[in-house]
Amino acid sequence: MAVDPEIISDLTRGCVEVLPEGALEKKLDEAAESGRRLRVKLGVDPTAPDIHLGHTVVLTKLRQFQDAGHRAVLIIGDYTARIGDPSGVSKTRPQLSAEAIEKNAVTYQEQAWKVLDQDPDKLEVRRNSEWLEPLRLPDIFKLMSTTTVARILERDDFEKRFHNNQAISMLETLYPLLQGYDSVAIDADIELGGTDQKFNMLMGRSVQEHYGKPPQMVLTNEILPGTDGVERMSKSVGNYIGVTEPPEEIFGKVMSIPDDAMILYYQLLTSRTSGEITAMKESLADGTLHPRDAKAALARELTARFHDEAAAAAAEKHFNEVFRDKKLSADEAAVTCMLEAGDNEDGRVYLPKLLQRWFGLSRSEARRRIQQGGVSVADEQVTTEMIPFDGLEGSTIKAGKSSKFQGLIQGG
């Protein structure tokens, strides 16, 4: 029994590669004929306590497989986090303590629940210490024999570090094999991940075959741009939307994304079908749907997901009063500029993010004002986007001549 092409389209929406070619259709057809649900794997290492919308892209894809009737297997990499995934980094990662990993694992799982269907019949949550910790030295020898040094060095990041004479620890080279062994342990049919995980997920296919298991297929997902619509969403860049942020923050930040990034957000972060998104694009093109209204619907959906419907409605009301209906006076909207704990990034703050939150400026407009010398803190002109955090509390800030762009910085 052939699977509806619309289902295939929805499950592959936002994917960069589906490997091997044609494997997804085959697996779905076989599952439909046998009545067996596919086991769809996503592994995450709890190396940080909080996640942002960029992290939820693969969680959203996993939810789509749940909604299509398959079983999600979320692996919390409490064991592999001791090594640290070397994907995309230029030096060996510092090792985390067991206490930090456990604390992060708890908060990460709580935040993942906001995206996934928690029905035990649809979701299986495992920690890979369950099968990796008991491995003895002969087991490690067997695992290491499944590949070669040459194959490991094919990874882009390892290859670059090798040619640049940068250190690559033997522990790091073991990481892709351990991730592959996860697929063996849980009998994965499909593994999801970002494009930076492609090597590790393909390694999983090889490891499964060496252990006599059917090889999984691999789906790599697009990377979500940040609120600037250009760079990858990242806390270090300051263009992120955290899932634990207040409702007003989430709603306002989503409303700040460029119009041309909105459809990609719909594709990667919502459960809208391909047909629904195509219809939306057509309505935007012919003018029957205003970009602001489409963006507000997106902001409501995402705010409700990480809080609730009431919080989303209140956040939208607040946004409209301040930025659209302008029912609040300029002084009420701008006189108090509150600092938050997440603003402090290693002793510095990303000023465009603050100007966006406090005064409703877009990131690009905030950067333009800084470049043109139109922003001052404590009556001193600001010339860089990253400024010291210390000393901000109690200072005045100006981002324009109007009183609505002037305020007093508090908190911190």
C-alpha cells in the first residue's frame, strides 16, 4: 500500500537531504503494509540548560513523525555529553561534570515536552548511559573495528583541524561510533539531525550493518536563521528566541523577523501542511494576506506552544498596544529599560537585541543607528554592537531624538 505523497511531502519539508534516495518512501510503504510503526531517533546531548527555536527544528520534525503515526525515540545523551560532540567546532570541547550534565538533561527534557507528544505510546525517552556505560573493553574494541582512521578523518571538522595541526583527541574520534551504537541499541529506522550531523548519522548506518541490524535512513534538516533573517540562530550572535523567555519576548521577537524569513519559520517550526504553506505563499503574493497578519499568527502559535493560549493572547494585546495601536504613551513604553539575566553574555551585551526589546527597533535599524553614531549610553556615543555589561544599570540610553527612544536602564 503506497503512502500518500502529501505525507511524504510534509515529512520531508525543510529537509536538506533524505538519504539514501528513495529510502523514506520504501520504509513508509513497508511499515504501512506490515502495520509496524517506524522508530524515529533524535539524539541530543544536554550540554546547555536552555534551548532556543533553532534547537526545536528537529524536535518539530520528530513531532511530525509522531503525528504520522510513528514512534519517536528521544535519546538524552547523558553519556556522550561527557565527551562533547565535536561537530562543527575547531578545538576539543571542555568536559562537563556529571552534575552539570544531569541538571541540563532535566531542563532540556522539560523544554522538549513543549514540542513533542508525550503520549507513552508515541514517545520513548532513553538515556544512552543505559547501554554505553556497561560496555567493557572488548565491546569497545569491537565497536572501534567497525571503521578506520581514514574514514573518521573524512569529517570536515576533523580534516580541517588535522591540516591546521590542531589537536584531535582520541576520545573525540570515538564520538561518531558511540552515536552510531545508540542506533544499534534502540533499533532506529530513521535518524533526524541538523546538516552538521550528517557524518555521524551515516556512521550510524555503518555501525548498524556491522552489528547485523538493518541500516537506518537519515534526514538532515535546514538550519533556522535568527531574528535577523541571515545568520544561524545563536545566543552568541544575539539573534535567538529562547523557549523559556516571557510570552511578550517570544511574541515580539517573532514579529521582528524579516518578512522574507517568515515562510521558512512556518516550514521548520509549525505543523502546517505543505498545502497550507503553499496557499499562504499565494495569498501573500496576491495581497489577500498581509505579512503582518501572517507573522502575528506565527507569533501566537509559537508563544502558545511554549506558554499557553491565554499567555499568547495577552502577549499579542501588549504588542499591539505598544507598537501598533500606540495606546501607551512614549514615556510609559520607554522610560524603564529592564536588563535580564540572559542579556549578559560573558560580560558583554548585544546592544541591537536590547534596542529591539526596549524600543521596538528592528535589528537592522538598531545596527544602522549604532553605525551612524545615533546611540549613546550614559551620554557617551556607542560605536560597537557588543558593549560591556558592567555599569549599564542606572545609565541612560538614547537611540534617537524622540523620547520614545530614550530610557533608564534598570535590573541586572
